[in-house]
Amino acid sequence: MQFYGIFTVYIIEHIRLTLTRIFVDYQRTHHHASLFILIIMFLPAALLGQERFGLTTGNYSGITGARLNPSSIVNYQQYLDIQVAAGGVFLENNYLYIGAQEYRARDIFSLSPQFPTYTEEHPNLGYSVELGAFNHYQNGGDKDLNLDIWAGGPGFLLVSGDYAYGISINARTAVSLHKVPESVANFAYIGLGYVPQHNIDYYEDGFSAAGMAWMETAFSVAKIFEDRYYTRISGGITLKYLSGASGFYLYGNALDYNMLNRSDLDILNLNATTGMSLPLGYSDNSFPDGGSFFKGRGVAFDVGFTLLQKDKNYYRRDYDRLCQQHYTTYVYRLGISLLDVGFVSFSDNAMAHIYEDGSHYWPNINAYQYEDMNFLMSDLSDRFFRDPGATYNGDRVTVLTPAAISLQGDYSFENYLFLNGTWIHPVVIRQSAIRRPAQVALVPRYERKHFEVAMPLSLYQYKYPRLGLSIRAYALTIGTEKLGAFTGLTDFSGMDIYFSLKFSFDKGDCPGGGRKYGCDNVQFQ
């Protein structure tokens, strides 16, 4: 299990650093450094489903259901759930997109996709620019991005009477950009030569970014505290041990600047804090850096409670075998949970920097290139404060996991039909936290032992409606919460896809029969 997690995190990190190098090489080759290079202390690594309702809301969710509410696992249809593998990729932003009529869904998986080429015209300025494969939304609002990559390894769930126990191994990468000013996004994507934004004073504040790649070993336990008449109450907790492969954060309170022309930048005021711990040699750009693979350690937890309103006044029965346990059907269930509350503290290859009331007039910034990370950070410090070491703030960095609070409700109709409602809202404890996107969803589903179909209708960030589809057939579940990304019916601004492969054994279903319903075992509640 340890090898699986290390290998998966390594692959994710390798892909991320490869994309970083491609981005940096592109900037150098084309000699028009973007504002990301200017303020690379904000995003030191140039880093680039979220909730996966099809895996977490049903009565056959098994160990994956603990991700939404750990108290729910004691109430599921299974007494034993064995996960072989699971995973998913979620990416969403409100800045870059491909128009609905200008891409084919099959290009998402193609090795040679056919992307459009966008051009932006400004006749009044005598200016035009080729944007490339992505257009950009221009509405004056701040821009957000969320990336979540999850690879689940071996895991299992065991239910015995009033208790349920679970363990899972997961490798995760999460990145969030929050309230990035539109002017910054335009300079970053199009380049500092973006004429429509020249010679304008911009006053930006309240922006943040954070990201981390880590491995987590999660232990879950749930217990039924009250089970009398028509009511059942259960509680549960998941404790996680985290091993961080890399992490970074940025938060800024002020960025006042004027890009006078394509080469000269005047930064009037800068207040920002950044930290990083990366598998990159800061003095020679080597990858990996030669240090420890895991550069930080931490802990996290989930905790939740569930109220089950049973459809009958069930009575409790003793059992000789785990498979003889009785599954309790319900009219409705309600849950509340606190998710992913935790942190990773990095001390290997870590550094933090603070910029307080910095200012600098920077001529010919479009020709600026950095040799390595140490050179970059010392040069920036020298430019802003006339001292190469003025911004340095220690060799320890702490990144917080994407915490959230969640409410869940599930109503049981006849004929195997259910309707789930889930609300998830981010909890930002410190500014160095990865920010989880807010969502509210209605998830109707048809649910049988060997087949299930769900169609989540969600409101992402309380603004963007999305329709999803999830199908479970025997051991395999495949789903998405953004069906539009695969149909070409909406603009392509991100994607979501997930899967799970596991084997489950139901309560009350013993090999060769073996039900035990003797009167001497009846215990009325």
C-alpha cells in the first residue's frame, strides 16, 4: 500500500513539473514573459470532482461514502466492501474556455486534438492578438480555478453490529486559485503586450492560491448511538495521516500596478505572502531535487453524524455470521459533516517570503529571465527592498487541506427510487488553505443491488448549473458531474470524470442461505 501511494504521487508530481517546464520554456522562447513570471513568488511552481456524488450518496457507496460523511458507513447495504481501485480528475475555471460549437468531445481523449484558434480584435486601438486554443471570458469579475486529482488504492469497509470500520489509501493533488483579478489573468494568458490594459492603474486585493500533492492513509470508524423505534442516530470519524510531496501557497492583500507599455511595469504597492516546498533543485532547477520524496507530514480528520428515520419499527437480531446482519431501510436520512480539516507542515526544501509595502519601477520586464528559483527570489527581494534577503521568512511552510462543511438529505420513494440533496461549503481557517469550491446538488437515483444510475444536478460555486451522470454495474462505477464537457452542448471550461472498482457483500445475503431469525434472538428496541 505504501508503494502504491508513493508511486501515484510521484506520477502526478512528474506530470505537474513537466507542464511547469513546458510553460517556462514557452515563455523564454517567445520572449514575452507574462505576469506569472513577474509575480512567480505568488505561484512558485506555475501549478496548474470534485465531490463525486455518484460514489458517495447511495446506499452501496461503501468505503467511498466516508469521504462525504464517515457516520454513514454503518448504515449502508454492505457488511463488507473491498475497494480495488478508484480515482477521478476534476478541473474547472471561469476564465479560459472553448466555445460549444468549436470543439468535439472526442478531442478530450485524443492524442492529436483539433483545437480552434481564437483571435481578439481591437480596431479602435489598431491592435489584434492571437489567443491560441482558448478564448477568455471578459466580464470584469475575479477568476477562480479548482483542480482535484484523486487516486484511490486498496481499501475496505467492515460492518459488525453497531460498529463499522474502514481503511483507505489515497493519493491526492488539489490546487485552488481564488479571486485572481481579471487584469492579472489577461496579462498571464495573453502576455504583457496586451495593449487594452496598458497605462491603466489597477488596484487589486484579496487574491489567493494554494496547492498540494500528498498521500493519505485514512482510518474510519462509525457507531450507532441510538436505535429505538423509528429512529437511528450514528456518528463517525475518519483520521488521516498525511505525507506531503509538495505544497505552496500565496495570498495577497494589495497589488497596485500600471503596465505602462509592453516593456515597462510600475508596481506602486505590493503586500503578499508566499511559501513553497517543491521537489525542485532551487539552485540548479534539477528534478527531482535529490532530497526526501515526502517533504512534509501532517494530519487531518472528517467527522459526521446521521439521523435515520426508519420506515418500520425494526427489532434487533443477534447474528452468528456477519452476513446475517439486517439492513435497515428508511423513509429519509439526514447528515451533517465536517470534512478535510487538517494540514501538512513542510520542512524539507521549504522557504517562505513576505512582501510588505513593496514598490518597484521595472523597465524592460519583458526581457527578464530567471536562472533558478534562488536567483529569482533573491532578485525580487533586492528589487523591492534593496536587500536580497529582506523577504525571507523561514524554512517551514504549512498548507491546509480543503476543509468544508456539508449537509446531506436522502429520501426513499417506492420502486427503488431515491432523491439526495447535498450542500458543501468551504471552511477557510487560514489564508494558506486550499479552497474547496462550494456546491449544492440534487441527485435523483435508481438503485438496485447490481445496477444504479444517478443524475446529479448541481450548482457549482452557487452560480454555474451542471448536469452529471453516474452508472454502477456490478463492481464498476463510472461517472461525471459535468456531462456537458463530453457532449459539446456547453462551453468547455473544465471537466470531471471518476470511477470506482470494488466488490461488495450485502447484509442478509449469506452463501447457501444461513439466515438466523429464531425467536430466541429477538430483542425489541
